[in-house]
Amino acid sequence: MLNSEMIIGSLKTAGVDVVDFKWDSVGIPASAAWMLSACTEEEGREDVEFMFDDSSLIEGANAAWWNFANTGRLFDEEGRFLVSVGPVDGEPSAGPHWARVRLRDEWDVIGKGVDWGVLGGPPGRPGFVMMALDERVIIGATTWTGFISVMRLANPMEAGPIRQAMGLRG
């Protein structure tokens, strides 16, 4: 299990600085945001896929993530957003929670930032969810059999799998 220093170091490798290690969202919990990959196109999920054998997998997936993050308004006016982290520090029953973070000028969320840490692993095999502070968009990446997918979901409170994970009706 990771501790908070390991998580902060892992995010730093990705070019992401932790602003607040715990961010108590009043709306969508991090555990519900992980249902992003269960959301459908009809619910608004957008995907860009990259095959493992694609020579530009990391560069292409980073570019797709940046496009989704930038056009989807993941960042607030100070460049901050949320990333799912945890559980940490010997709390086996603890679930994932949000950390408020800021992207640096130099970043790599799919390559060296995904090195068996918070954002997945090994490099090129991501597994993460991120959310805007105002909860208007969730962006994530996941590893499937043979490919990875970078995903975006606007208006996540309208998506059935996320609502169900929150104990709300479809």
C-alpha cells in the first residue's frame, strides 16, 4: 500500500504537484468516478484508443489526454484539478479519495508518470481518473487487453453508472 509521500512522489514524476492531499468533494466521490469506463457513448463518454504496438502510443495518448483536459475544462483558472488517489497509510478499508493538484509545464501522464504509481503502470499502461473542481467533467485512462483508452465524460452526474455507484437512481 502506498503512503502519502509515495503518492506525492508518483504524481510529481507525472508532472503533477499536490496542492491538498485530501479534497472532500461534496458531490461525486472518487470511487464513483472510477465508473467512467462503464459509461456509454449515449451517456456522453468519449474515447480515443491506442494499440499497445503503436509506436506513438505514449505521445498520442498524452496528446489525447491534453486535448480532452483542455477542451473539457478540467483545469480551473489556477490550473488545478482533482485526481483519485489512495487508499494510503495503513488504512485497508479506506477507498480512493480526491487530491487537489496542479499540472506543471512539463508533464507526462501516460509515460513516465505511469510507473507503477498513482496513475497506473508500467509506462504506457494507465489507470486513473481525474475530475474538474466544479465536477463538470471526468477524464480518465485505462488499460484493456491489447490497447489503452483515454476517456472523457462531461456532466458525469447524469451518467447511470456513476449515479448508481453513488447510491442514486439511474
